[in-house]
Amino acid sequence: MPAHSYSDLLRALKKGELPPALYLHGSAEILKDEAVQSIVGTALDAAARELNFEQRGMADLDPESLHTLLETLPMFGGRRVVVLRGVEVLKKKPRLHEVLLAALARKHEDTLLILIETASVKDEWDKKRQPDPDLVRLTYSVSADELSPERTVGWLRHRGEAAGVTFAEGAAEHLAQSVGNDLSTLRSEIDKLSSLGSEKAVTIRQVEDIVGVRHGETANDWRNAVLEDDPAKALRLLGPVLMQRDSSGVKLVGMLGTALVGVSVARARLDRGERGGAIASGLIGLFKQARLWMISDWTGTARRWVEVAPNWPPARLRAALRATLAADQALKETRISDERDVLTDLVLALAAPKAAPGVSARPDTAAHGRTPAGV
């Protein structure tokens, strides 16, 4: 059967529909663990869990022990739940693979089997690993991938409620923008907020104190200031943004380069006479296709890029992309010690002529067209 989305699984569980065999793959390990917890909690009460729940690693099994595990009947009737982790080893164990496929083909209604494929490094997932086609065919297959920015905020609220944390207006959004869309890191931040023990909704100020990022001073705010021709604001934000956890000049330049490519797409489509709403929708489609999880608020970002596109004609965009590439190369040179200087030069190089007069540049820099230092 075709692969389902994680949302499909949640809707099925909400209806009380438990497939006899579930195959979880994809890059989001936390979503897989949450799915297992939800399924086990729905399928078995606490007493039955002691008798009819087993969790094993596929690497620890041989064909005989796997066969026994899958053919064992539930105690006192009812249903068994068996969780098998690490099913990616089946590619190297053909006999074990055969035993599992044979069991799936028999479709034991009294055993709910959950197969979990562990993701490798995220960057390598799409390139090197695909779900097992036989398992996809014989199970309810679910792709548990990273969430879109909008769904991440929804997950934050849901996860927070489970931990006794509610968010005031804008607080969950600021947490996601400050930390990023990595669910493991966000879960750690929720645990910190939960430890406060307050029954009141968590405010933006409290999130600022926990993550060390002030509202309006995120990497996204810096990128937006550059795109919106506000170099004074972009230069002011460089200091606090670079001091944040996991921030770096290379990361900021990468974000800006991605944005410039997106604005280039928007500008090209505007020049072809397309309407802004259709262009924004197309950009969101590209975000999903490229899995640009680092972009927070896909809808807002797409609209913003369409809005600034008229101020970025093709010649300016080409020059900006060249300057951004040069800055990236400069930052990766071991002899470059001050990334703030490189980024300052980049901001000034990208500033539109009309925006430059209000910027106080260092004596040795021009307000427009300068190559970043170290290149």
C-alpha cells in the first residue's frame, strides 16, 4: 500500500483505527517514538502491557527467535503489541527479511506489529536510504519526516500541553524561530519551561530568558532586514545574532543565499506577469520539495519574498549572489578571524544605493558594491 503521512496516522489513531502492521520510517525519531507511545497506550491498558507487550532490536534476533516472537499468541486473549526497532538491518540479513515478510503476509489479527527504521544522518537520508518496498507494500507505511514550520508550532503547543505548559500569544512562534525546527531541541526547551512550575501561560519574555534570544533579534530578522533594504537594522542585529547558540557567519550567509535564490524565483515569475498569490504558493511548494526546515513560517516567508522581489532586479540579484558566495568562501578561510567584519561588508555590498546614505560605514568601506573582506 502507498506510504502515508504522519498526519494520516494521527487521524487514524484519533478514530481508534489500529492497523495490524505499522512501518515507521523517515528522519524524525521523536515523531516515531511519540507514535509508538500513542499506539501502545491505545491498544493496551497498564495490566495488559505487562503481559502482551514486547520491544526488541532487530539486530539482536535470528530467524528462529524472530519467528517465535511473531507467532506467539497473546496471553489471556486480547492483543499483543510487538515493537521491532532497527529494521534497516534487514538489508544485510535476507533470511531474517524472509521470516518477517512471511509473518506479515499471514496478517495475524491478534498481534499489532510496529516496525521502526532508524534514520541515519539527516543530510544523508534522502540520498542514500529509501523505505523497504516490501515493508511498504505489506504494512501501513508512515513517513515520519521533519515537520513544516507551521506544524512545528502546532506540535510545540500539543507537546507543551502534555508537559503542563501553555503558551501566550507569540511565545511558541518565538521559541520555534529562536531554536529552529529540530524537535529534539524543542522538547528540551519545553522541559525547561515545564520546570518553572507556573500555571500561567509562558510569555515571549520567558522564552527569551530560556533560550537567550530576544524577540526581533533572530537570524530570520537579520535576513529579512537585508532583503528589505534596511542595512542599519541588519548591522545592529549582527552582534546579538552571532552571539546566539549554534549561530555562525557561515549559517547566516547560507540563510541569506537561500533567500536570494527564492527572491530570484519570485522576481522571474513576477517578470512573466504571474500574480503574487500564485508565486507565494509556488515558493511554498519549493520549500516542501527541498525540505527547507530551517525556514520558519513558510507562508509568511514566501509572501515576504514576493513583496521584496520588485526591489531586486535581475542584475542586482546576480551581484548579490556573487557577493554572498564570496562571503561564504571568506568565512571558510582559516586566516579569517572576524566573521562579523565579513558579514558587515556583505550587508553593505548588498545594500541598495538609496539605502546606503543612512548607514555609517567604516572609513575603509564603500556603501555599495564592495567585495567582502578577505576575498
